[in-house]
Amino acid sequence: MKHIEIDEVETGGFGNDVEMRPLTDALGTEDMAINHYRLDPGEDFSGGMHTHLDQEEVFVILSGTATFETEDGTVEVGEGEAIRFAPGEYQTGSNEGEEAVDALALGAPADSTEVRVPVECRECGHEALAAVPGDDGMAFACPECGTEADLPT
């Protein structure tokens, strides 16, 4: 058993100012990624539409209302509700309300390496670019031909 205080876990993230606390290492989980988010109005979970080809994601909204955009439209998820995205299902989530959103994001398996954004490769026309975390945020490249792309993050 491992017990932690969420607010005592150091914030981290992908180079943005969103308050995200990675709980995976703090709890010692091996098979599931766990992150706690506190989004102010106008902030988002990920920075844009994406999918994990090798991970399912669940967002549990503890307070406030999060808005998720998918290929099928937009859905609001309120306090005490949860939403699941299957591997390969594109989504992006944000706080479009006037109060803060507190949420847990769960991903399994923990180590997702196959992240895609729905941007066509300018060289070969492949339908999605791979997102690769780097020291300065995300880098993007075509998984088919390797062409690198500069996209806003």
C-alpha cells in the first residue's frame, strides 16, 4: 500500500503552465498512469486533439465541468462523472467554464509511446503525425516517412 497527499506531489507536465501532478511515480503504479489536473478557466488537459494508439484513457471529474471535443462532437463531463476514450479515439479536453476543474486522468497501460495528432504528413500524405515528448515540449514526425513537422503546442 502507498498513501500520498496529492498537493504534496510536485507539479510537472509538458512545458505548459497547467497545474498537473503526476501521481504514477508517487504511488508506485506500474501498469497505470495517474495524473491530477487543476484547470483554470480556459486551460486544457493536453494542448490539442490527439490519441494514444496503445493506451485507453479515463478522466474522472472531481469538481467543475470539463468539455471534451472528439471526432463525433463535443461532450461536457461534470462533477462526479467520468469519460473513457479507447485506444485510437481522438479527443482533447478543456475547461470552458467559469470555475476551476479538478480531475484525475488515468491511462493504461502506463507507458504510452504511440501518440498521434490528426495532421496529414506534407510529404507522403499519411493521415496522422506522431507526437514525441522532448525537453522543449512535443516534437512531431510522420511515422511512415520520418518527415518532421513544426506544429503549435
